[in-house]
Amino acid sequence: MKYDLITDLISLVKLYEKEYPDQDQDVVLFGQWLSEYLRKNGHSVLIEPEWEGKSKGRSPDSAINTSLVHLYRYAKLQAKSAIADTDFSTPDDFIYLITLMSFGSMSKTALIKMNVHEKSAGIQIVNRLINTGLVEQTEDSADKRSKRIHITSKGMELLNGSMQNIRAATRNVTEPLSYQEKMDLIRLLNKLENFHEMKAKGLV
């Protein structure tokens, strides 16, 4: 038996417990910590993937950006399929309604910012939803200059009637991924999205 390996492993466990004294004794959490620890110390823990154009010098940044654009388009196609034969005009319509259903009423500006739209495009979506009776706007009691957007009973009924197709469309986009792969992807996407949100606010 190679006792040196066991000794090294015990030392790493002690280091992990020192850094996270209140962390649960979970082998998965330790494995995640170990991967990050090795990466920080210059060890490659994953086999570097291949991507189109890599051998010709194409950067990983370029490959990631292209994949994100392509995935957005695939997701949009699935979303369009999900709202076929409904009163939704575009996928943005139900995304705005889902936002209101999940987070409650909010100002028009907050709703647009939450969905990362330019103001002009977001206003068009909100106005369309108002005109079709799916949302309504009322005066903000805290700020008379602002309007609050609420989902209407008609909007809730349409959204609830379409949720089965919408959920199926979202599953189709991530279909080949395992649960653990989805969790890993969420962590990476959250890291990217949080960074760009902070950057947009001038905080980084």
C-alpha cells in the first residue's frame, strides 16, 4: 500500500477542515474544494476540451461566446415552439409574465432591467402586454412619477395554461446534461452573469 498517498490525503483533509470548520463532512463538497485547490496551485484537474478552430489558434473566449450565441438561438427556437397557437406574440412576453409571477409587481424600469433589455425594446414589450390585457400598470404609492406593473388574472390564466409546453421547451435545451452537469453549468453561468451585472453598475 502506498502510505505516502494516504498521508498526503489526510493533510489535504486537515487543510479543508481548517478552511471550512463548519462545513458538512461531505465527500462531494471535499471533492469540489480539492479540484479548486489543485487548480489554484497550478495543477490541471480536467482534460482540456477541443473546440472548432483551436488548432489554428482560436481562443477559448471566442469559442465560449459563439456557443452562448448559438445556445440562445436554440433556446429561442424552443421557446417559439412552446408558444405556438397561444396569445403570446414573442417568447419575451411570457418571460416578462414569469418575472412578475415570481417576483411580484415592480416598476417598469425594474422589470426591463431584470430581463436585460434596452429601455426602448423593454417598453415595447410592456406596452404590448398592457394592450393585450396580460398586465396592468398603476401608480406607485411611493413614487407618483413611477408606474408599477402587475400581472392580471388574464395573464396568469394564459401563463398557467402554457407552462407545460414552456417547461418542456426548457428541458429540451438542457436535455443531454446530467443533474451534476446542470449544477456545474449554473455555477459558471451565475459567475459570468453576476460579473457582468456588477460591471454594468460600475462596481468592478
